[in-house]
Amino acid sequence: MNYSKQQSRVLILICCLIIVIYITVHNSSIKILNSADKDRLFHEYKSLIDSEISISTSTSLLPEATKNPSHFLGEIKEIAYFETSEFKGIPEHIDEINLEEPELPKLPKVQLSPLKFRIYSHNIKNGGNHELVVGEDEWRIRMIPLVNSIKFHLKQNTIITLQEVYYNQLIDIMKLLGDEFDWYGHGRISEDIGELVPIIYKKSEWEPVYKDSFWLNEKDQRKNLQGWDALYLRIVSYITLKHIGTSNYINIFNTHWDHIGIESKLGSANLILEKISKFKWPSFLTGDLNTEREEEPYKLLKTVLVDTATTKNRYGHSKSTVTGFEGEVLLAGQNIDYIFAPKEVHIEMFGLLHSKFNGKYFSDHRPLVSDFNIQIGGL
């Protein structure tokens, strides 16, 4: 029989209580405990149980926990120890960030050349020293098939976008991909703390000419502030890439929207479309939007962009970008992960890939792939 950590601790405490009772009785020449002894032992036991439950349900006693006095995490009072970066050290507190917006580069007039490329997008499920959900393997186990999926589906000019990534996970992924790849992203709490939405590219194929991140809120997008009715901080990272072989420029936006806030999703869609409108070259949007196709934020994005999953030329699963680690989401299905493209770019194919092998899922979301073909002409 398998027990949870908390159940095991309670069993140990019960055993300790039995020993205490035995010692007390033995030292009293097998005297029956009087009422005062019973009350004392009961309150000692209750105190132990209460303190054990408090330890198991709160991070406040963890030395790694970082306070969040300015509420940059919304309702979250502390930064969990597995959200912090083991590579940069754990800060004593989190300051408000004011991320300066870089000046847009002066690029030549957008004149497109023929170019075929692929976008591979995947919510990999954050992995750290947290208690695993049912069916979930540790990150060190999941990362091998997860990265192998990326490698297997690589083709010339592939761009990789990931969501729900901790910095330590990103370091692991980049090591497994190799030195030929580079990335850009920014943590939603600070530079490398909190979830990132990184964009990964091959250095021999793409050259970054502009990169930036901004927070999804109605107050100040340059600051790490919670927006609207969102439960957590949410961020967008985007990059302008120059294709080395053809000198085409494309924009890649990557994000992970809030799973609770309704207003925040609509506000996030508006902010991203406003940012896209400032660029003359093609812009693509990828991410876990926590939004179904019948909802208003999706419909708003569709006024400007094309959902590549709606193309007739498809491969793989027909529904549900989310699976859960035991396939529990598949019965009803949930489509919340997307690759959006500009209407002027030809979509060659879309794929909703498999993520379960040998009975185990390497994430609770499936990877998405879209192939594009830029034709000759201007925008």
C-alpha cells in the first residue's frame, strides 16, 4: 500500500503516541492513566498533528521561500522555492521591475522572399521540487522524451516556443539541444525567476535583431504587475528574427495567459494585437491561452490572425491540446494551446502531436506544429 508524505508522517506520530503511552504506563507500575494524563497526552498529540499539517501545507517554514510584500504575484503571498533560480541565487525579496522598452530597429522595407519554416510550440509543465500530481514523472525523467520530441520534429528553419518553463528546465533543454541553439525569454517575476515563455532558434538559420518582453496588465506593461482579474503575473516574450539565408524578417510572440481571469484574457488579446500592429513584418503568436475557440478573446485574435489548427491539411490528434498526466482531460477535451499566423502567410500543415509513450505522458499538454510557406512579394 502506498501512502502520501502527510499520511506517513501522521502514522509516525501515532506510533510515537503509542510509545509515550506505553512508557507512561510502565513508569506508573501499570497504573491506569488518570484524566489529567489523558488530557495532557491528547493536547500534545493534537499540537504535533497541527504543526505537521501546517508544515506540509505551507511554504512559510521553508528556508528557500521568498516573501512577496508588494503582491506582484497577485493572491500568492510567497514565491515558492521551486520558482526561484538555483543558478542565480535566491533573492531576499522581490522588487518591482521597470523593464525598459528597446528602440525598434530600422529595418529595410519588408520585401518577402520565398521561405519555408516550422514553429513547434509546447506547454512542457513546470518542473521543480514540488509534489507530483498523479501520473506525473519527475522532470529529470520527463525531459528526455520531451526534448527528443523536439529533436525528432525539427526540420530546416524550425523555431521552438515553450510555455510554463522554469529557468532550471530551460538550462536542461538547451544542454540537450546543443550549442547550435540559442534562446530569448524573461521570467514573469524577474529576469530568470518564475515561469518563462522562451523562444528557441538555431543560430545558423536565424539572427535576432530585436527582442523584448512585457507584462499583461492594464496599469503599466513595463512593470511586473498583476493585471485585471488574473490570479498570477503573466508575461509575453517576443523576438524579431532575420532569416540568414533569405533576409526575411518575422516576429514571434509567445505567451501563457491566466487560467482564471476572464477580463485578463480579453485585455491580453488587445495588448498583443496592439503590439503586433506596430510591426510591418509578419507576426506569429504562440502559447497556452487558457481560452477555448467559442470565447471572446479567441474571436478577437481571429479578426487579425489565423488559427493554424483550422487548416484542412492536418496531422495527428483531432482534438484536445490538453491531456493531463493520466489522460483525464481527453474525455471532454480542452483546446487552449495555439499557433496563430498572419493572414498573408500560407499555412502548409498543422499537427497536434502525440505525447504519451510506454504508458507515460511527458507533459500534460500536447506539442503543436505548424509549417509555413512565405511567398514572393511584400506586405
